[in-house]
Amino acid sequence: MRSNFIIPLSTSIISLFLFAALFLAFPKDGRAAEMQAAVKSSASETSKSEKGKEGDFARGAKLWADRCAGCHNLRDPKDLTDSEWKATVTHMRIRAGISGQDARDILAFLQKSN
């Protein structure tokens, strides 16, 4: 009977991760407005001439190893689909302050490697 009142450890861990994800996704210290401004400025920064540029595979591989490995364990490019990598790189471009060309190069590497 006592086990009915105890939350399983796995449920507690999952709840903790969900709380942490929500906390990071919706900051309370005014960074949300800052992030929205960054999204708007990066969208306006991408001019028509930049939209046509393709990423450089070799440069993307080096940037991925240098920039992304600083904070993350590197994943196998085959772990995600092209569209999932695009969403991830777009998110990290804003979060990590990656330039538009660097993001295109990293995305080119990841998409051509999977």
C-alpha cells in the first residue's frame, strides 16, 4: 500500500527535466523580449542576396566541430533528419549567436552527412 503514495523515481526525473526545459524556454529575466528582438533582427539581417547563398561543407564541418563541441557532445549527423537539423541550427543560431553564413555552412555539413 505504501508504494501507491511514492512517485516512481523515473517520473520524478522526467518532471525535473520538463521543468528545466520550460524554465530555459521561457526566461523570467527579460531575455524573452531580447530573444524575440534577436529573431526579428536576424530575419531582417538575412537579405535577398544572402538567401541564395549555399553553405560550404568543409567550412561547416570545421565550425560544427569548433563551435558546437564547445557546449555539446557532438551527435552523429545521421541522428536527425534534414528538417530536424534545420530547426536545430536555426534555434542555435539565435541561442549561440551564430552568424547567418556560419549557420548555413553548419547546416550544409549536417544535411550532406546524414
